[in-house]
Amino acid sequence: MIRGDDSRRKFQKHLSGDKLLHFLNGPHRSSVIIYIAVVFLVGMFLSGRLLSLLLGLKSNLLNQQPEGQTKQDPDRPTSATCPEYFRWIHGDLRPWAGRGITKTMLEEAQKKAHFRLVVVEGKAYMEAYGKAYQSRDNITLWGVVQLLRRYPGKLPDLDLMFNCDDRPEIYQKDYTGPEKPSPPPLFGYSGDDATYDIVFPDWSFWGWPEINIKPWESILKDIKEGKKKTEWMKREPYAYWKGNPSVAYTRRDLLKCNVTHKQDWNARLYRQNWDKESKAGFKDSNLANQCVYRSLIPLKHYWPISSNRKCSSIKFAVDWGNIHHQKAMDIGKAASKFIEEELKMEYIYDYMFHLLNQYSKLLTFKPTVPPNATELSSESMTSAATGSIRKSMTESAVTSPADSEPCALQPPYDPQSLQLLFRSREDSIKQVEKWERSFSRNGQIVQR
């Protein structure tokens, strides 16, 4: 609960550069809409992290009862209530809400897991089942250890399985019907409407050392400074995407919208070769320097792009933004504010806290430390790490407990509110489609 690099591969649902938008619009249009970067100042970066955190927000929220809330700290700045997107935690855990999670269910999830994480009496233990790609398993575990340092003694005992691959693994169709077994609870970085995977913030919030991505707190500061370098009206008036197109058809298809000597769709799309960038010292992949391209997000935080007419839809979006400068700029600022205020690292930790806390309530057995598990601590992990991985750990380390309680988790949406939310978003998308049809008929941009 979040770049167009190929950190997704994982985006599973999708274009790597569109995770944030996908979250902002909800997961229910994954087969209809492709979302172009919300705020290009962080589009490349957040697509990888955000979706991991937020993409699995599923629609199975109806008929769920509110849960208790965490104690609020009256001195916490802004408000003690968690951001709205935390409410989707209830939906991700709903498949087990009525029956609980048995040890048999958990052990079934081991078939797809890279590691098992157990927390007992405030200490973390890990049992490895297979090596994940690069350092993502190690960095993910590092993030959990930092959570325990931030909220010492506050996380309940728990036992979970974690998959570090890009795509979700637990498909609903395999567990739907009277004769079907209960779905195994499997944590991972992504999910969608067709799967039951429990979405967890991905490793890159604590840095992705192999491709020179800093921890989120550091990169957010760089991005804030980067967007100041070029004034809004002086930014390039194009849609911008940079990533690895080989990992998904939607990305390869997107490249058809690049500029050619015959056609300009107002899009500037770039292939990202990470091996080449590594040898060049990542000088062309500084995320803070991507802030010279105009944001294309009317309606609130994003602009929906039609999947069956991507190129013309992108061109219309850019044309609209270039005509409605102030409106486009206002939306860009709103999106930036969302990222800077509601996706702060403290909220990433709070999201983790509430997800794991709610998950632990579903366990029907008492977690115990597996005989082959290894105890984890900040000291042992940093001493075992080397080079850029150790640097990422050191830079992202939690040095002292939080001075406030976690934010207060809101209850699930009630059915009426949920339907109103979906209807409002559908209406906004239909409005854009209406504008596009009008533009295709008479060639004029509709005033809004």
C-alpha cells in the first residue's frame, strides 16, 4: 500500500508505470483501463512500490463487519485516522473472515512460498524455502524487523508464508464452489480481482540496491527537490513512460504509441535496460530528474486511458492537459500531495502493522518457532550484508521506537458507501470516454 521501471514484471495487472493510478481508481477496471502515470514526478518509481502495497485491493468487501480500532494518539499530526486506502485490508483478509486460518491452510501455502515468517514475543524468525530474485526476500524481512523496532512489543504473535515473485499465485477459480478447499493464505507483492493473495508492501520501500533505487524516505526527498527544478509551464508537454517492455504484453503494446516520423501521439516512451544503466552508473535513471514531463491527471489524481485505443486516448489526454493548464496543474498538485502526505514511510509501517495485526486475529493456532528457523535482528542482518545491500539497510534503519501509536484503522466500507464509490469512479471514466468520442467526431477538445 506504490515507477515504470520493471520492478514489475510485477505488475501483473499491468503497466509498471501505472500502479498508483490503478490503486486510485480501484482494481475493478483492470481489464478495461490502463492507467498512465499519475504524477510523472514519481510515476517511474511509485508504480513498482505502490501497486505492491495497493494493487491487491479487491472488491470482496461487502457484508463485512467493522473491526476494533487501534488507540489514537491525540498529538499525532494531521489526524490519528489511517488513510482511506487502509480500509482495503479488510477486503484482502475477507476470504478467511468467517472460518479463520488453520495450520493446514498455512502449510498448503508453503508450496508457493519463498520463506516463512514467524513472530513470537516480539521477535522475528525466518525459515527459507527458496532463494528469491536478487535481494527482495532479504530486504522484505529487513522491513519487518524495522517494523518491530518502530513498534516494539505491539505486534502480536503470527505465522505466515511469503511469495517474492512478481505475480499473484492463489487464483479464486481454484477455491470457488462447494467441493473446493479453502484458499491458502499467501502474502506477496501483488494481487488482483482474480486472486486471493494478501498484498504486502514490496521490498523497494527499503531500497532496491541492485538497480540503485534508494529507500523511499530518501527518494521522496529527492523527488520533492527534483520537481522544483523545472516550472510546471516549462515542462515537456508529453506523456512519459520509462521501463522494461518485455515483461508484459500491455507494455509492449504501449510502445506502439511512441513518436515516429509518421505519427506523434504526444507520448515519449523509453525502454529501460538495467544492465546498461548499471554499467553507466545509473546516470540516466535518477528518479528526481524525471520531473520535466507534464502530469496528465484530470478528474482527481489520474487520467484513464482506454486499453483498446491506447494511442488516440493518450493523445487526447495530453491535448486536454495542454489546453487546460491550470486544471491539469491543480490535479498534479493534488496527486503530489497524496504521495507526500499519505504515502509517507510512517504510513507504510502502519499499513504493515494493521495488516499483520488483523491477519493474526484469524489464526486458529498458536504460532511457534519452527525448528529450522533463524532469528532475525537488525544487527545480524546488517553484519551479514555487504556492499549496496548493507548501505540500503543502514540508510533505512529505524533507530528508535515511534513516539506515537499507529494510526487508527477505519472499518470496512459498508455496502452502500462502496457502491457509491464505484459508481462515482465509473461515472468519471465514462465522462472521459464521452469527451474522447466527441473529440474524434469534431476534432475539438471539450471544455470542462
